[in-house]
Amino acid sequence: MITEPRVHPIFSANMHLVLGRDADLLIDSGMGVAPLRPYVDALRPDTERPLICLSTHTHVDHIGAVHEFDQRLVHPIEAQEHANPTSYSLRTDGISEAFRTLFRKAGYEDLWPLLIDALPWAGYDVDSYVLRGAPPTGMVEDGDVIDLGDWQAEVLHLPGHSPGQVGLFDHDSGTLFGADAIYDGPLICDDQATSVTDYAATLRRVRDLPVKVVHGGHDPHFGKARLDEIVETYLAKWGA
Ligand SMILES: [Zn+2]
Ligand SMILES: [Zn+2]
């Protein structure tokens, strides 16, 4: 798991690197405040091996550095946004009151003036930050398999938090990469951009998988008992 500890908790997403026999897999690419590829390559025993970057969905905290990777996968519903994402600034004064209220009601601390509380290096210009995105080089849909040679995971379409979000389930070990569909922190379901109905169906679906451990898009990993608790809490909260 790779994290961005100096990014505000709302936007501090987890990335996961899976090392395989024939290829490596990077699940999400953070905010892209600083170059990510050198950091990821330093963790790989063989940088000649292909590296697949899977974007679980196209929120800013999950596709920030995706342009640094040659193989880029996303669900077709979010392909356009992946190629040409909505622009983003590290300054938060442009974030609407509606979004601030949504975050506050979800349980997050108020936004800082910047999305980061430290600069990656002295002299870093926060206004140089752009969310570039990149055209996907391939698509993933529900039921597809990501195969690294000695490790396989099934792609799960998990709409609700975003319409084209995907997670991965490794049946052999019972490991779920739940993205922003399920993590152990305030889940965000915005009536305008997301659908409570879809999200509730997604929560029920992941609850019914033979899961042993969940690695979510934010916050630390957790087990099946906590998964059940989180799902029940949100289904009740949303009246779903
Ligand atoms: Zn996120
Ligand atoms: Zn998200």
C-alpha cells in the first residue's frame, strides 16, 4: 500500500502495488502532486516487467499520476473523464459550499487552504499543479480478469460512489480491493453525482463475497466482521 500522508484526509487515497510473475499492477495513482513512477519503480524487483495501472475511478485522488504509466485501464463509463478530467487546483477556495457541506456531513474535518500541508520539495509551485489524466489504453468490465501470471483477480463493477468504479477480488486469498466503494472511513454518497440505489446494491454485493480482507481506497485494511458492520451502518443510514 502506498499513501500520500501530506494530503488532506478526504483526498489522501491508497494506492496498491501487486507484484506478479509476468507483470506488476498498480491500483490507482494518487493526486499526482509529485512524480509517482520513480517511487513505484523503486519498489519493483524487475522494472523491465510490464506495469499495468488500473484506475478504479476518475476522482482526482485516484488518477493524479496516471499519465506516467504506459498501460492504463479504466471502466468504459469513466473513459472520457480519464482522458480529459475536470481541472483541479491544490487551492481549495474553488471548492463549492455544496461539496464542503457534503464532506462535513460525511464526517471529515474542514478543508485546509491547500489540499496538502507540506510541499514535496522547497520551491514547489502549488499553482503548477494540473490534473492531466490520459487516454485509457484498455477497458475493464465486470467479470474481466486481471492476470499477472501467478495472481489473478476478478474485476467487479461497483457503482454508487461513482458510476464506473471498479474493484478487484482475488478469489484465492479472499482479498478485495474495494476502491471507494468500501473503506473504513466516512463513505461519500452524493445524491447528485452518485446513486444511493446503486451504492446500496454495491455494498450488498461486496458483503456477500467470501472476503477475508479488504484493502480500500482510503484508510487501513480490515476484515470480514468490520466489512459487515460498515455495510449495515450505511444501509441503515441511507435508508436503503
Ligand atoms: Zn477516493
Ligand atoms: Zn472517489
